Amino acid sequence: MSASLVARRAIEALRNGVPNPFAVAELGSWQQEVEEKFWKLCNDPSLEPGGMLVKGDFGTGKSHLLLTLQEKAKKQGFATSLVVISKELPLGNPSRLIPRILAEIELPDMAERGIQGIAARLQYKQPSFQEFQLWVNQWRFGEGWWPATLALHQRLEGDDEKLDAIVRFWAGQSTLRLSEVRQRLRDHGLAGAHSVGKLPPAESLHWQRLAFSAQLCRAIGLRGLVVLVDEIELIAQYSILQRVKSYRVLGHLFGKETLPEELKAAPLILVGAVTRDFEQSILQEKGDWEKAPEMARQKH
């Protein structure tokens, strides 16, 4: 695409008040320190999950910054997913948050979103896929569901309905039953190679889905998955119990010591945006510094 066409599309988006990737790329963020830290996260040789929270006053461009980082991540070869916290998308509920994250995944060179686009690009003979398959077969989580469904995905070529059920299971939907998976393994001569047990608990399964999806991105030649979470401060509208659940998920996503075991070693980068007065208005004025730990001990 020519530079003049890119510029025209950026200007038109700004006129309409809805910045698109072209406008975001042209404007930049003017946040060099944040961009440098993000670059270090993207190029950390440890390949372990990393994250950061960006603070700013209301209306200072936090959402624009996340869009800028999203475009930079795409240019560096990452899949990305940007979600906005709301009452309809509660931060403290992984069974709703993780499927939304997976539904919003964007590939650097595709307009379509979601796991379906990644699954459609799997090439079983590519070294990147073979490395992914080796990782899946050695992964200690999932009671055998991940290697079994991946093996079935390879064998079911042409059966669009069954393939779709597998991909939607990866994406967070309850599309597969244990009896069906075992029967399909028998039908395709895979029963001896794959033992599948009862599904893991729901929360663990969703963290597994996030880790699996980040690895799936690498299977098609990408570097991993960057997840961007906007308007975290909206948890102030939740009840105290829902806020406690949200703090727990924040710790899982952005804390090294509280990272779920399922996510460790996943090629996953997480960036969140929150208002600067978050600690003052929510943790202090609402008393959550004192109330939340006690409730967490009672509930979790």
C-alpha cells in the first residue's frame, strides 16, 4: 500500500473520530519510556509471560497508547488481542474474560479475528508446528485433552463440522464431551496413543486455553500473543466480592509470583491500562486494602 494511501486513510479515520491502525501508526504515542519497556517485554529471551500496567489520568490517551502498542506488536510478529473491561465483561470472571480475549485475537496480516484464523493456517509439516506438537504432548495440564484434540484436528481434514467443534473448544466453548472425544479417537485409530480423562476444573481450563492459544500462535510462525486490557478501573463499579475476584485475576495476569502454573513458559505478554487515581479512589477510599485480603482468605 502506498504511503499516500496510508496517509489518506489515517486522515479520514481522524475526521470520523474513530482512529484506525493507519491513524494510530502515524500519530504514535509520545510515550517513549513505555514503548521501550514494551519492546523489552516483546524481546525477552526467557520467553516467559511478562506484563505491565500503564497509569494515566482520564482522557490522557491510555486507550490510544494500547492501540499503538498493539500495532507495534503486530509489526514485531505477534498476534494481539485487545479487550475493554465493563460490567458485561467482568475482569474477575475467567470463564468470560478468557473466551473474549481469544475471540478478539488478531493476526498481523488478517482482518478476521479469533482462534479460527490461526487454526486455518496450521501446516502440519512445518517445523514450527512440529515443535508445538512436541510441547503439547509433553504439557502436564489438561488430562490429555490438548494432544488428543490436536491429533484429531490433523486427522479430520475435510470434516468441517467436527473440525469446527474442536476449534471452538480451544476457543472456550463447551462443544466436546468426553465420550465423543474418546469415540473419535477410536474411530481414527488414535485411542492407543491418547488417553483422555475428565475435563479439568473450569478456571484451570481457561488458563490452559490462554497458554495453548499463545503456543498455537507460535505454531503458525508468530512469536506469541500480546493481550491488552483497557479500562481496568471500571472494577470500581463492582461489588466488594467481584472486586476481590478482579484483584485475584489481576495478580494472575500481571504478577510474577502469582502467575498460574498453567501460564508459565507461555509466549504471552500482557499490558493493562488503569487510571492514575486507582489506588486512592478504590483501594484506599473504598477500604479494599483492608477488606479485600480478609474476604479473599474466606472465599479462596
